[in-house]
Amino acid sequence: TQYSFKEVFGTLVAQKELFDVVAKPLVEDLIRGKNGLLFTYGVTGSGKTHTMTGSPGDGGLLPRCLDTIFNSIGPFQAKRFVFKLDDKNGVEVQCEVDALLERQKREAMPVPKTPSGKRQIDPEFADMINVQDHCKVEEVDEDNVYSVFVSYIEIYNNYIYDLLEENPFEPIKPKWNSCNTPVRNADLIPPQSKLLREDQNHNMYVTGCTEVEVKSTEEAFEVFWRGQKKRRIANTQLNRESSRSHSVFIIKLAQAPLDADGDNVLQEKEQIILSQLSLVDLAGSERTNRTKAEGSRLREAGNINQSLMTLRTCIEVLRENQMYGTNKMVPYRDSKLTHLFKNYFDGEGKVRMIVCVNPKAEDYEESLQVMRFAEMTQEVEVARPVDRALCGLTPGRRYRNQAFREELARKLELRGGPIDGETEEQFGSETFLQNFPPLPPCELLDINDEQTLPKLIEVLEQRRKMRQTLSEEFSKNVLAFKKILQDFDTNVASKEKYFQGKLSERDKTITGQKTEMERLEKKIKTLEYKIEILEKTTTIYEEDKRSLQQELENKNQKLQRQASDKRRLEARLQGMVTETTMKWEKECERRVAAKQLEMQNKLWVKDEKLKQLKAIVTEPKTEKPERPSRERDREKPVPRSVSPSPVPNAPPVRLRHRRSRSAGERWVDHKPPSNLPTDTVLQPHVPHAITVAAASEKALAKCDKYMLTHQELASDGEIETRLIKGDVFKTRGGGQAVQFTEIETLKQESPTGRKRRSSPSNPDPPEDAADSEWTDVETRCSVAVEMRAGSVLGPGYQHHAQPK
């Protein structure tokens, strides 16, 4: 199995080489005002704490980071309490007077003093910080002043504790009931832990955490060592000193530019830069079946693995959002560890991770998981913060101010001003003696000289008078000055009393405000706890809401599909109903028409029979009454031509036309254009016939016979031609009607089959043919065509059908 990383270090790598590659760029960004995060990750017993802290004689990443910081900003550090951190993860600049009062107030407090760099170093960790490399960052802004603040916290069982608190650190205690006995173990509650808050820049910080201002590497590492002793460690099957919590050592660097003169710190809050470097020593992931953990150790291992799993989940969601363009919510709040460093993953600093791997065969599977996760984190791209704008002041003002002071002192010395070794009193006495008149020459060259002594006496007398005058003026001035001093002392005393009263009032006000602030802080903590519970409840409700919305969408889609299916089914049923309705309407109309025709025929038959009966009754003749001419013509047998038997290899004969039985009457020969020529020897032929393609009232009016030629395909595949014949008679409405009387069939057969015939033979009618003649017509013919003026199907054309 192979994994790819940016850098791989062997087992014999020096701490300095690891620091130069991994941690030094983070220190350089810290001094330039950018944030950084460095954490060690691996299974238990893989050397994470050793990599971070080091060993005697070979300091780890943490002491080397501190040494590099103080080597770089050493000459440019501000005095204590010039920078003051507030409770909202911010910083402000105090003037020199306020900083001096703060220092005096801290010195007068009975609390243990901050470790000083001049005191003797604890030999327990002296070798760890004795770094001989003197590494420093180049190109440090010399016109800024710097201050370093450190804090040390641990995350134990998903609770945050301050390792630098002065009060005694107490482990988890049980509740005590009214009977002064501890309750059962299931009701154990953790002590009050520190809370996480978000500042105005959306950066997370630990509220109420102790932050110590340090001025040297030794002082900073002593603070770290004091907190390291309080960190929770335990003995397990895999590690004698196994870390049971995640430790976070935070280094904050506050910097602000000097003013235009290069003397004092600029008081503009916008120009103050606060950057931080977080060094995280993660607790190692472990399997309980290997560590054999029980009780509290088992609970600690579960919380450690859960927080590491949350870290892995956050990295995976970030990677998925960046690779696939999704917008999933990153679960930072599931763990205090990921919630604390949320702003780093959102682009507020550089993140480095050191993966520690133990080459033991027993850790092979867990090491594979660690390296797989570490390789995946390289695919997450964290946005880099932009550089801050410059303050706009002239660079190099600090050194120019120092050079100006040195030049001013040199010029004063050259002009004869006060120099070292002289006092103001000596300088004043010399000035005072220069105001007296000069002494004349006192040398006596002659014993009889009478001018030198008198002049000397006169000059000395003038000096005495002048001295006396000056002494009187000096005494007056002394008295006046004493009076002024007394008045000034009185005014100062009264003002001091006034200011003391004001200060006492201010102290009372401050005390009341502090009490109010403590009350409000307790209230804030309570509200934050309630908010956290409400956020968890909101998260649960949101998940339920999402699931219900998804279920509702599924139901809506299902209902839409069902409605669509229902509409399609309704349309289909409507079509079927419409089609069935139209079909049955047509069928009913057809049946009604056929029934009407049948009833009319029956009525006409009855009328004819009644006429015949009346004729028999009224005429006393014994002979048989004659039938109507139409019936006689029908009874007369008409000779039909029979097709001759097929003769093989016979010569072609001329086409012969078949003569109809009713050749003496005028016919309408109706031949539809869709008929096909049969090319047979015998063809139906009616002389004096009017051949039409469609029946018309005009043609029917001229004839008394009607013949329809109809073709269809027989069951043997041959064309079968039917000649449907009928009589034409006038109707009561003035139109023409056709009463079909008979059907002739012309059919072709193969030579091997039966003989062809034009029409079946018509046997002689029996003796009772007169009685059943009309019934036979009804049976054989069930179709009638009636022509009326204004008919829809044609000029006076109407078709009646009777079911057989």
C-alpha cells in the first residue's frame, strides 16, 4: 500500500530539521499577522507528545517556536501591560501611565507573580529550552512593538478546561444528596467547563481562559510546564503515559505601529494586529480490545475516538463540497475540537498536520487508517487570508528618533551645556560670580603707590554692597517661594482629598459593576447552555423536518402519478364509452330500420293475402285465381346456360353473353367501379340495360328491374360474383324503391374440382308454391334499396337491411 505526502521524515530525523520544514513557516506568518494551526495526529504511543515537546537536550516544536519568536522580536517588545487583552478575543493599547499603574497594582497583589526571565530556570525543563541554534525570522517590522500572550487548555471528554487556572484543579466529583451520601455513579456530572464563543470577526475563542503575558522563552515555557503537570495522562496497555485529552497551547502575538515620532505606540485600534499560533497535541486513537480499558479509561477512549471521527467527518465533507460543488453542512459543532478550530478550516489561517506513525506490526491496520485519512486531507484547499493594509507612516522612524537624540546630546555637550560630572549648583554659582565688577590689578610695584589700594578698596566695597543687596533680594525671594510652596501644598492636599474621594466613589462603582458583570456572566453562561440545548433540539427538528418533507414530496409524487394514471384511465374509458355508444347507436338504428322494413313487408304480405281472400270470397269461381303478372313472370322457368366442361388443349372460343331470364324488360345494371374483370367465357349480359356505377333516381325511374353486381373472395381463394336482382316500384313519397327478389352466384373453380356453373339450378316450385311464395322472397332477400328525393346517400338513395 502506498500513500503520498508532501514531506516524509525518517526515524532519525532531527528536531531542527522538522521545525525548519513544518513549523518555521507558521512562525513567520504569526509575526506577519497571520494565524496558524499545527497539530500532531496518530495512534496512541506513536510519539506525538515527544514531537511537540521534545526531550532533555533536544527541544521539540513548541520550545523552538517560542525561541524563534523571542529571538525575532526581542529588541522591539513593549513594556508589560501596554497591550491589554479583553474578554472578547480582542486587544487594546494603554498609555504609559495606565500601564505603569497596572504594573504597580499587579505587584501589590498577593497572587503569585508572573515568572521572570531573571530568576533561576527550573532544572526539570532547562535542557529542553536550551536551544543553541538562535533561529530568528528575517524582515521583522522594526517600527512595530510586540507583546506575546500564551494560554494552555485541554479538551477532556468533550469539555474544555483551563490548565493555567490558579484554583486547585478538581477531577469529576459525584453529587451529594441531603443525607450527605454520594448518589449512584450513573448521576455523575462534570465540573463547570469553559465555553466557546464567537467574536465579531467570526473567530472562535475560549471565554474566561487565563492568558499570561510573557517576555522570554524561559518564562513562556515555564507557564507551559506548569499547565503540562495538570494535563490528564494515564497508564494503558499500549502506553505508560498515554494522553487522555487533546491539549492546545495558544500563542497570541499583539503588535501595533509606533507614532510618527517613533516614541509611543499608536493608539488607533484599527492598526492593532492580533495573530495566534495554535499547537495541538491530539490524543491518540486506540482500540479498546487492545488497551483493555475499563471504567473511566473506556469512557475517555470513546470520547477521544469520537472527536477524532468528527474531525475526519469535517475534512471529508469539506473535500466533498470542494470536489463536487455541493453545499453540505460541515458538522463542526459535533465536537469541541472541531468547533474551536472552525475558522481555520474556513480560511482564517494556515493548517499543518504532522502524522506520527509507529512501525510496530501490531499498529499496522490502525496506521493504515491514519495515513489514508492524512492523505485525503491534502485534497482539501483552505483559502489563504489576505494581507492587511499598511498604516501609512514612514518606515524607519524608530532608528531615526534614536539617531536624533544622540545628535542632540552631542551638540549640547559641544555648546558648553551641562555635561556629566557637573551639577546645576556649580553652574549657577559661576553665573552669579560673573555679574560682580571685575577686580583691578593688585600688583604693587612701588612702595609709594597710592592708587592701587584705594581702587581695590573701592571695588571690594562695591562688591560688598552688591552682595548685601542680592542677599536681601534672595531672602525675599526665598520667603515668597516658601509662601508659594505652602499654598501649593495646601492646594495639593485639598485636591488629593478630593481625588481620593472621587477614587473611592469610582472604586465603589467599579465594584458594583464587577458584581453586575459577574451576575451577567453567570446569566450568559446559563443562556448559552440553554442556547446549546435549543440548537441541538433545532438540529433534531430540522432533521425531522427534512425527513417529513422528503416523505411529503414522495407522497405528492405518488399522488401526481396516481392522478395522471386516473386521468389517462378516464380518457381511455371515455373513449371506450363513446365508441361503444356510437357502435350501439348505429346497431340500434340498423335494427330499428330492419325491423321497420320487416314489419312493412309482413304488412304488405297480409294485405296481399287479404286481397286474394277477398277475391276468392267475392268471385264464385272454382278455378284458381291468377297471380299478378310479376308473380307469373317469376314462376316461369328461364332456361339457364350451363358452363361446358373444360376440354384440355381446346382452342380459344369467342366470349358468349349469358341471357337473363327477364330479357324483355328494361334493367338498371349497377356495376361498382371497384369490381375486377373475371376474364371468364360466360359473362352476365342484360340487353337494353342502363349501366351505372352508382344507383340514381333518374336511372331507376326509366326501368322496372334492378341488378347489382357484387364481388367477394371465397374461402378457396377464388373470386365469387353475385348478381343481386330486384323489382323497381314507386313509393308513396314519390320516390323509387327496389325490392330484392333473388341472388345469382357466378363462381370459378379449378379443373380438378367440381364443374363450373353460372347459377344453381332452379327446381320447379312445388304445388304449394302459391302459399309460400312471399315467404321465400322474405327468406332469400333481406335488403331493400329505396330512392327518395333529398336523400343523404345520393339522389333519393336509401338502404335498408334485415338481419337473416
